[in-house]
Amino acid sequence: MGPTGEIMVGAGNPATGEGSIYIRQPSGAWSEVALPDETAWLSQFVRLQNGTYVASGMSLLGRAAILKSDATAQNWKSIDMDLHSYSQINALIELPNGELLASTGLMITQGKTKPILLRSKDQGTTWAVEEVKLPITQFHTLFLDGERIYGGPSGDHSPVLYYSDDFGLTWVLLPQLPSYKTYKTMALQPITVNGKQCLLALMWGYKIDIADRVVRLYLSNPEMTEWKEQPAILDSHFIFSFYVTQAGTMYAGSEKGMFLRSKDLGKTWEQLAKFDTNIGAYAIFQHNDKIWLGKDFVEPNHASLWSLKN
């Protein structure tokens, strides 16, 4: 949420590599704020209790970026830390104790990373580097449920999912999922099924080889001891974004320009929109009871931000 109480989004210009923040005004107009230090885009935002902002994303060189701003969201400045050795920030959350936790990877070879958590105890001014000694490349998603963090990694072979009850200092392994060649967790979070809390896991990856790309949705039992695979999400082989409302309605930005919705916990899916580009949605979020999606801009009449009419 921006300083006006309206939407604030991060965007990047693929032609120049320059990133900006766009803040919606009460009138419906948008104001643009350019980002410094060759920041390509910001994709995660945290508004602190004092009204200031911390945001994370990626630099022009494909490395991690963390910026801070005052309460106006007009004055962004990179943190005083060398992030050149780290991949883009995949997740940024504020913990109940006021700490900030960000997920990234330490670059070791081309395409390979070691999992790293960056932790700030002073509202994003300074950050400590914490090595994650788990068999993953990095945490792709972090979901906070009360004082429990659910961590969905990316990695090779057998997917491993975790939760932490000490704000990410130690991690507990969740039940095993089917084997993949490589995988990425697009979502890992609690969801209510028949009045009981279960876990939802959305996985994307290669089952056997690069030609066998799959998207699979799993629901756990209430005891979180086993998983049940849900039907396929239409003919999707990629999912770029995923969002679940408090009522349990699921939205997905898929390939082939498809924007999808499920009202029955992933048993069936309906196509709400089909865009000319391959990306159905890069980001999905809810604001004032309306669903919004952000995607790539295509001339002449395809805007990059859309809202669902009903």
C-alpha cells in the first residue's frame, strides 16, 4: 500500500533496464518515482510501523537489491551493503518481533547458488548474512502464519518443504513430495479445507527432462503428514504467479497469456482472461476487495495493470 492508501507497484523497463515505482493517486492517476543505483525492479514491499518502506528485488546485473524509502515513497536509497554476490531477492517478510527476513542465494557458479537468509534488526538499515544449511538452492517463497514461517525452496531432485517456529533460525522438514529433476515452489501456505487447516503447495519444475515441464498443486491432510495431488491446472506447464484469497479462491497467472481462477480448492479451473503475450500475470494481489494483476505491457492497447470487474 502506498502513502496515499492506494496501490504502489514496482516495474521495470526492459528496453533500458531501469526500474520505477508507480503510486496510484485517489484520483486514479499514477505518479512515477525513478529508482537509483541501476535497480531493475522491486517486487516485494514492506511498510514498517513508522510508515517508511523497505523493498527488495533485482539490480540491472541480475543481483540482489534492497532499498529503503521515507514515508512518502518518493526518496529511495540502496542499503549500505555489497549485494553483488547474491542473486535477486525472492521473498521479503516482516516478523512479529519487528525483524525483517529476506531470501536470496550466494552465487557460486553460473546458475548455482547456496541458500542465504538476510536478517535486519534495525528496520532494514543493516543486514546480517545467515547461511542456510539445507539441501536446497534457496528459498523461493516465505509465508508468515502467526509466528510460523513456511519456506518453499527451489532445488534439484526430491522437493523438500519446511517450516520454522523460531523466525527462521532452524527449520523442520515437511512430508516428502514426488520426485522432480528440478523444481521451484510457487506457493506454500495454510488453507482451510472443510473447516480444517491444511497446507497448500504449488510446484513447478521438470519431472524427467526439460521437455517434461509440469505444474502440480498439492493439499495436505490436517495433520500435515501426507499430500494429495490435485487435478492439473488446465494445460499449464508454467505458473508465473499465484494468489489465494481468505475465502480460498485461487488465482493463477499461467503461460499462453492465461489468467485463471478456481473456486473449489483447485479441483477445477476457469479462464478469466487470455492476453496476447505469454505471461498471464507476473503478480496478483488484492486491494480494497478487488483483485489486481500485473503483467508485461504490449503496444498498442494492452496495459500492464488490470483489475477484475467482479
